[in-house]
Amino acid sequence: MNKNYKGRKALGKAGLVAFLIAMALMFICPMVFTVLSSFKDNTEIFSDPFALPKSFRFNNYVEAWNGANMSTYFINSLVISIATVVILAVVSSMAAYALSRFNLKCGKALTIFFLAGMMIPVHTILVPIAYMIGKFNLKNNLVALVLIYVAFSLSFSIYVLQRFMKGINRSLEEAAIIDGAGYFQIYARIVLPLTVPAISTISIFNFLGAWNNILFPLLFINDDKLKPVALGLLNFNGERGSAYGPLMAAIVITVFIPMVIYLLFQEKVESGLAAGAVKE
Amino acid sequence: MKRFLSLFLAAALCAGMTACSGSTGSKSDGNSDGEKIEIRLLTRMAGTTKQVEIFKDIIKEFESKHPDVNVIDESQGDESSFNNKLKTDLSSGTLPNIFRIQGVANLSEYIDNGLIMDLDPVLKADPEWNKFVPGALSYYQVPNHNGTYAIPMESGLIGIYYNEALFKKAGIDSFPETWSQFKTAIQKLKAINVTPIALGAKTTYMAGHLHDQIFYKWMGTGAAKKLGARNMNWTDPDVVKSLSFVKELNDMGAFPSGAAGISDDIVLSQFQKGQAGMIITGTWNISNFTNKKDCPVADDIKVAKFPYFDEKPQYKNEDMQVISPYMVNGKLTGKEKDYTIELLKMLTSKDAAKRFAEEASFLIPRTDVDIDTQKVNPLLLDNIELGKTSTGIAVDVFDFDPLASMQDTTRNAIVSMLVGSSPEQAAQQIQSEIDKSK
């Protein structure tokens, strides 16, 4: 009986390991393909996708840097993404604090209102947004672009932070009230520091969302000085064939920064994702 | 509190930075370029190819000629990016000055709304520039509308490029002229373990182009117009028959195995390496067939017309050609209109056509192009010669359909035959899309 149980346990473990290896391969393969392809030309990429390059074409990276106008686009992407992250962190944490701590009359309605925002597909409201951008002359305006990103990520950010804040023990706040702290002080000095893991989580998602977004800049930014890096990648796409070597090199460069940021914040992201799952 | 303050300051700083960079952009249009006229272009001329380089050179030349004009090239090579941009621009009333819409019959709606300019008066006013191949120009005379609604900026026969050495090895002396000879050739190529036709239907246009060729050889280019005008149905026996020829080729094993899951780039690479006998494509790929480094079999590649059906010799020269347009925003007025027309003329002039042909194997359908035959690839010259024999030309069958969704619907239905659907089912799939819209 015991032997049988141990055997089944070992089998289960082996199955789990095999599954995890398969999953890891599934995620690693595209990355390996991208990195290998970034040193090849089109013919090599399509004739032998996973083979090592016959000769490493480092020139692809030079072409990528110049062709995708990386030096300018990179800074634009950083400014756009950081601004989006900061605005979202401030606005959504304030909203989440109010929704999770105060017994507002319209609290539930407001929560549903914010949640409903997550259910609107981007493509359904593209035309009205494009119309407004045209009407108010906001084309080539990075503030407008950042505000669009903020609007689209606000629902998710408020939802995550609200769930997290609900799980924070109120005794600290009660102590602060006894010491004479106001609501803003409680928010700024107690709730906000305790919410850092959740803020890190939403920030990483919001950063990636803003960094990778291609649709809105494609529609609303046509000034070369203001384009983000995702638009630069399109420079390698032609109607009748693309230069995949430099394109892959550009992708490697583009992915590098979000990857570093993710690795730096990985621990906090993971703890943040589980936020609110268990209540004290 | 300090922490919060620093967070708030960081937010303010970032917001300020974005505001500055945002307004910098606006200012550069508004202040220093205060008087500048903006000309926006939305074409498919993007990427890293030679033709794009020439296109950009012409824009630069125009800008240096007119310092008071700022040309913003928003062209997109990527199809979905292009479509997203065009659709949004069309529906939000921010249409560029020069743009491109695929199809002919579907232009009606835009013409009715005044979005596309009738270029007939412009053509008549400048006989020097108006030297376009009549068939290509008349392609954009939209049914039920007087006028010409686009300038053809690209043309050329979509032919079959084949590897002559492989054909000889398989015992085929000359390229098959008729459908029955074509099928024999396919069997012979299969016998020597060569993929007969390099077709990657994951990029659905490849399957679509194959059917276009068969359709025109079976029923003539006029039949596509009848389908678009609803004088014919996709479920009519002749149309179903045209679909069944695609199925027949698939059942014979004419395509690479798993063709429905392979992209055009992969099959192009197979053809370049001498692993496939034929590929259906246009002049834009000629440069890929002449560079010996990428294409070791470059010397063996020849071009021919798609074979005709033995029982339909009358459609022998009904050919598929690529014709791509430049359309002009119908709402333009004054100086902006004049400059836009001037740029359009520069992009499609005799000199531009010569440069495009000689340097990029890219054909603008003009009758007055003086091509230096020493400078161009023999394949291009052969293609031009073959194109001259066309009695009827058309691009895609769906070009004449007023339903914009027909591009995807027809191509997807044709690809479905490669994974098991019958020609009748494919025809029904397309027809029901039309019936649904009625």
C-alpha cells in the first residue's frame, strides 16, 4: 500500500516535471528563435529556423538601431511608459483607497462602473477616440497618448489595488486616527506604503502595456520625433516582404528593457498577484 | 508624507516632461512650420526595399522644391497596421491626402461621400503626364460612376516563375501551355521529389492568387465583374468548377505538405533554393530571384503565363495582373490640393517610372517609359513582353465586389479546400456572406 502510494507520488511528480519542462520549452522557443534569427538573413531564417547562424550578422543590430530610429524612439517609449505608470499609481491608489475604506453610498455602483471599464474592447471605441483626437487637434501629443493609456488601464489598476487594500488590517489606521491623523495622512503614510507590492504589480503591467502598445501611437502619432519604439519595428515590414534579420534584432533590443524591469520587480509582482486572495 | 510628496513630484515631473515633449511636437508644426502645408500619405510603400527608397527620395525632392510643405509619410507595409489606420482615418474624417484602398466596386460608398477625387479633369489637363496604359487607368473607372478614381502606381503580370533546370530534369522540355500539360508537368516534378508549386496558404493571398488565375482562364476577367454586380453567383456551376481546379491541384499533391499552415516567406525560400518547381508571384519578387547569394538557382528561373484550359482557348490571354492605386482625398481645396496633385504626378512621372523599373523591377503602367534594357533584369523584360499580350486584365476576383469583407471571405474559403472542404462548400461559404448582406 505504502509502496504503491510512493510509486504514484513519484509518477505524479515526474508528470508534473515533464509538464513544466514542456511549458518552459513552449515559452523559451520563441525567444530562442528571435535571438537566433536576429543574427541571420531571410533565407537562413526560413530554411533552417532553429539552426545556429552560419555567420553571425551583428550588422543586423546596427541596422535595427538606425532603421528603427531607436535612439529617439527609446526615449519616447520610456517617457510615455513612466508617465503612464506614475499617473496610474497615484490616481488608482487614491480611488482604491476611497472605495475600500469608506462606506460610500454609491460605492458599489462606482466599483461596478470601474469594473465595467475592463469589459470594453479597444477596437469598439477606436473611431470615437480618433474623432476626438482629430477634433481637439491632439494628434502628435504625448500627453493625450498617456491619458488614453491611463484610461484603458485604470479599471484593472483600481480593481487590483482595491482588493489588496481590503486585505490590509485596519488596526494600524485606527491607531493613526487616535493619534490624530487625517484621511489623507492615513492614505499617504499608512495605506500607501503597505500597498507597495500591489502597486508594483499594476506598475509592471501598466509599463508593459504602454511599452508594447502599437495601435494608439500608430493612429495618433506620425511625427518621427515623438514615435515610440514599437512603431519603429514596423519600419522593417514591407508590403512584399520584410527584413526579418534586423526586425528580430530590433525586437531583441526592444524586449530588453521590459525584461530587466520585470526581473528587478519579479518578486513583488508575484506577491502582488496573490494580493487579496486570502483575507485575514 | 515625504514619500508621498516625492511620488507626487515624480508624477508632476513626468507629466510635465510629456506635456513638453507633446507640445514640442505640436509647436514644430505650429510655430516654425506655422505656414507649412501638411500633406499626409498612407500607402503600402514601407519597409527596406529599393522601391521604398526611391519613393522616399521623390518625397524628399518634392519637399526641397517646396519648403512650405511638410510631407508626412504614414505608409505601412504591415497589412493589419495599414487597415487599422485606413479604417480609422476613413471613419473619423481624417483621411490622408494620398492613400490607397484595395478593390474597385467597394469604392462607390467613398465616392458618394466625396472622399475620393475624380482625377479625370487632372488627367485631361496634363496630356504630358497622362500616358498611363489605358487598361490600367480604366481599372479605376468605378461601375455606376463617371470618372477615374485612382492613378495606377504599380502593374505587372502575376505569372508563374519556374525553375527551368528542374523542369528539364523531370523531362519537361518547355513550360506547359495548357491545363492538361500543366497537370502532367506537376506529376513529373513530383516523380523527381520536387514540390511542384511553392504555395504557402497561411498567407491566404497565395491561394487566392492561384484561384484568381484559374478563374480568369476558365471564365475570363469579365466574369469577376458579373459576380460583383450580382449577375452571377459563387454557387453557379462554372464558378464552383473554377474552385474545384484548386482542389484538384491540392489532391494531386501539387503543393508542399501542410500548405495551409506555411507562410509565403517559407515557400519563397524553398523556391529560391531549388526545392520547388514553380511559384505564382509578381514582379516585386524578381530581385529575390536574381541575387545568387540568396537564390543559388537564379540562372535557371524563367517566367511564363498561367496555362489556359484546352476547352477555353478564348481566355488564353485573360490575365491576372497587379494594379495598385494612389487615390486622392476628395475634400482637398486650394494650395493643398495643388501640391498634392503635384506630388502625385512626381510619384508617377515618366522619370519615376524609369527609375522604379531599372532600379527596383517595379513597374508603373506608363506607355512612355524609356527603360534601358541593359540595366533591367531579363525576367522583368520577359514579364513586360508577356503582359503586352493580355486581352483582359484584372487583379483579384473580389476587387469587383462591393462587399469589403470579400477579400477575407473568398481567400479563407479557398484555403479551406486545402484542409478538407469541398468546392461546393467553399462556394456556399462565400455565397452565404453575400446573401447575408442583402
